[in-house]
Amino acid sequence: MSNIRATILMIVLTLCISMMICERARAQSDCDVAWLAYYGIPSDLNLDCYVDLLDLAMFVSNWLVCNSPTDTNCTTIRYCKFADPNTGHTGTQDNPWSIEDLNAASFGQRTIVECWGTGNTPICLGDGGQSSTSRVLIRQRKGYPPAILDFGSINMGSDTSGIDTNGQSFIDIQGLMVKNLGHEVDSSHGCTGIHINKSEYISLKDCIVTNIKNSPYQVFRVAKTVYIEGSKHVSVEGGTFSHSKEGIFCTDTQNVSISNAFIEHHYYYVPELTNKHQGMGVRLQQGNSDVTITNCDISHVGIFGIWMFQGSNHTLVQNNRLHDIGATGIITEMDGSEIIVRNNTVYRASTNSAGEGGIWFAASSRNLCENNIVYDSGSGITVQGSWYPCRYTIVRNNIVHSNNHDAYPGDDPNIIGRGRSLAVIAYDKEGVIEDDPNLNWAVIYNNSLYANGNDNWHYGSAIYFKEYDPNIPIVANFDNIFVKNNIVSEMIGKYMYRLWEDNDDPNNAAKNINFSNNHYYFGLGDFSSFANWDGDINTFKTFTDWKNGRETDARGGSSNADDPSFIDPDRGNLRLKTSSPCIDQASYLTTVVSAGSNTIEVKNSKYFMDGYGIPGVDGDVIAVFDSSWQFKGTCQITNVNYETDILAVDFIPPGTALGDYVIYAKDADGRWRIFSRPDIGAYEYN
């Protein structure tokens, strides 16, 4: 009897502990994503993230189903040899499946397929007939030769894929390699290394896909290492994706995660068709939402490192390194919204096109660009309206330095600027650029800019404004631009160019452009031709004219006392020394109008964001001070209404009242700006 009681007690304890563990799994995300991310546990037999009597019933009813007494997970293990063994096998250890057999295999509810060897037959998992609740893991077998699909660069026909999910779901692929698919002459349409095709809950982990080719004259249907099409809940973690026309291509997807991957060497060049290098690291084209790209290294691509095009929404691009990029490191374009680009490093961008650069927001709205480092590129950060509006964009805490080259030695001089419009060519070697039409409500604050530009009369500007060509029949909208608390130091060339504003003329598109409390330092440069504005693009005025007529609280000049005292600017360290005149000199961003139970109305809410509904992204933490810079408290934004300027917050700092100062409470290093009046620039000295 005591043994029975002990057994029952053990079962109860196991159920309780398992329920707690699985509760943690469910807290990571929804249940399916938790299993996909390896948070599930063996005792959750029905994969619902609960361990309960339903699992016990399943266990009892399937007591003798497992084919191995030592298999505690009731998982069927099959084997697949990519070296084309004899057909007719059932996937046992001694008689593994061939690739052809794997294409037609039927899988149980839980199946692990361990593969090894080298083969050259595509795998189409959609032929397998597994049910929608099947969970299949295809992985390399440890201690055996790697599992490689090597197609030898032969012509496999149009649109061939090395691995194709073909509508099947709940598949994990781990540690496989696909290489040498397609032919540069014979493959007329784009081959794909791994095609995730109209599927859900697919995971690629530590895979290698390389050397995927097709004809160079195919510009629109190009070869790709990974093509995610019409799919949901897809994870690409780790691995290397290289030497194709494009790296990872997504279209019509939801909930895609790309992390810790190396994406490199994607080029093609067709002078007869495009007049420029092509090839991208990650392309999000047409109808992608809830995509995250994190901790990736993206390099040596022909045009864009990451391109978000035609309706990319709820997208997080974070902690990536992008370098040796032909045109632009990270770019949004055409009707995107709620895009966050943060903590990325971009360098050596625009190696093949001097008019491009680090990060470019074009025709997307509700954007956040923060804590990025951009250097050694054609330009820094661009905010542009074009066919679609660009509204409510925040550019803050970025470090932009040493963007001052035309082209790198060895680049083809015939490629530079060839086939570009004047608007694109003009985006050359700026720190932060503003463009229109349909550009409305952009706030640029607490950035640090150093040594951008060259001696070209307008390309070498720190902040460059350009109205759309009036001869083009598009109505421009260039309104409500706020530039505040930035450090602009030792530019090579002009500091402001083509600032065109006329608040009285209804036919002039540029209105309400606000500069305040920016710190300028000229070093040995010429600041007598500091800026031009009010429509006179040929007459440059001095810094004194600027302070007297355009930015009354502008700071700085050319004396040693005006040096912002960066720690090591030539090596990109723009943090402040103790002697910096920028310490404790920042202005507030906005002021309090009124405070409710959990809301604060402010004069201008466009300085802040609420997380945009992106999973794992919190709203801004703001700090409230009185008018003498006495700290009252912080709170976190849960919602921003840009129309009413009302912030919903989790807490009202005690004593919050009309006229109180409000700032964003973090710097580029994530340090607090609350211990005294904050500092100008991206970094807080404390």
C-alpha cells in the first residue's frame, strides 16, 4: 500500500511541477511558439502547454504504442541517408530512408528524422502526408557525416527548391546544408535553397545554405537562400546564408523571427537592365507583419542590407551589424508602419552608390530610430516622404560620424551615381537628412553627429533639407519638423543646407520647422557659410545670422570652450568628458498640459512611442521635472494618441502639474537621464 501511495504522490508532484514549468513556457509566447522555441516539456503529451489529466489519459491509452521501451518521450526516431541508399526502406537505423523515400514518408505525431551523408535530390516535405498536428524534427545525426544536399550547380529547372515545406506545418529543420543549386546560364527562374511555402510553425536552426544561382538576366525572380512565402510563425535561428542573389526573402508572412544568422555575399550586376549592383541580405516585400530581425551579421550585399518594402508593419530590427553594403544598410519603403530600428551598427554602406547610406526611412509612418551607430558610409540617417507619407518618425540617441566618402578604392567609378535621380544623388555624406513630400511630424533629438561631409558645397551638410522638384506634379507636405538637443561637431562642409520654409505662403509646402538648443562646434572649419534658408539656396549665411534669425537658443561656435569634448571622436567614442559644455544643458522635450488618473496631456506627444504593439517592446519611460529641474518621477507609456497629445501611463509621478518638463528618460547606453538636468547629445554623463 505504501508503494502505491508513494507512486501516486510522485505522479501528483510530477504533474504539479510540470504544470509550473509549462506555465513558464506558455508565458514566453503562445503555446505553439513555445514548443517551436524548445520551451515545451516531454510530459505535455498533447502539446497544449498544460500537463493535466488529458495528458495522463493519452499516456494510458498509448501505453504500448512507443516502439522503444527506452523512449520516454514516445517519439518515433527515423533515419535518412542522403547518399541514395537502396529504395524500399522504412527509415530504421540499419536501413535508412533515401531522400526519395523521405519525400513520400508519413510521419506520426512526434517524429525525429536523423540524416547524414550527401545527396542531390530535392526534399518536398509536402508529399509526406503528415497531419496538421504532426511535429517533425529533421536534423543532422551526431557522429556521422554532415547532412548535405549538394546539387553540383546543374540546371534543376525553374523555381526548384532544395527543401520545400509545400503547405505542411510543425516542422523543425536543424543543422542541414543545401548548396550548389541552380546554374548561372541555364536556370531561367529563381532557385531557392529552402522554401517555406504556405506553412505554419516552421523552424530552421543552424542551417547552411550557399551558392544558389540562376541566370543573371533574371532581375525579378531571383535566386534566394531562403524564401518564406505565405507562412506564419517561422523561426530562422543561427546558420549561414550566403552566395546567392538574395539572402532571406519574405512575402505575405506573419510572425517571422530571424536571429543570430550570418547573411552575406549576395550580389548580381546586370548593366543592360539595372545599371547598378543588386542583391539584398533580408527582403521583406509585400504584406509582412510582426517580423523581428535581431543579432544578425549582414554583409557584402549589392544594394540593401535589410529592405522593408510595400507594407511592412510591426517590424523590429535590433542589435544587428551591417557592413559592406552597396547602397543602404537598413531601408523602409512604401506604406510601412510601426517599425523600430534600434541598437544596430552600420558601416561601409554605399560602397557602390555614393548617394545612399546607413538608415533610410522612406514612406513609412510611426517609426522609431534609436541608439544606432552609423559611420564610414555615404550618409547617415534619412527620413523621406515619397509616394506614401512618412509621419510620426522619432530619431533619437543615434551616433553618426565619419560619413564622408564618395567611393572606396577599387569600386567601379562607372557605377557611382549612374542612373540616379537628382534627389538620390543629393543624399550624399550627411549626418541626418530630411526630405519630402508628405513628410510630417519628424522629431530629431539627442543625436551626436561628428565629422560628416566633405567640401562639396551642399553634399557636406550636417542636416540637409530638400523640397521635392516643383516640376513634378505631386503635392508636397513638409511640416512639423523638430530638431532639438543634438550635438553637431566638426562637419566637413556646410552645417545646414536648403532649409526652405515659409509659414505665410500657402503655396509653400515647408512649415513649422523648429530648431532648439542644438550645440554646434566648428573646430578649424569655416562657419562663415553655415546655412542657407528661406528659399535662397545660393546664399549662405553665418552662424551668427543663424543664432539671431533661425535658432535663438543655438549653442556653440569655434572657440576651444565650445568643443563638446568627446572622449575619442576619431574612434567613434562620442561619450562626453567631464569638461564638456553639453553636460546639464539639454532642454525639455515638451511640457505637461494636464494630468488625469492614468493619463498625461502634453503639448507635443510626437517625441514618444508606446511600443507600437510589437511583442516584447515596451513603451517609453518618461521623466517629469518641475521648471527648476527638480525630479518628480518616471512613468511608462502604455499608449500615445498623436492626435490629442494624450499619453496613457502606468503611474502619475506625484505632483505632476501644468508646465512641468517632460523628457525621454534613457540615453544611447540605456542609462538614466534623471539625476539632474539632462545632457545634450546621445550620451548622458553620470
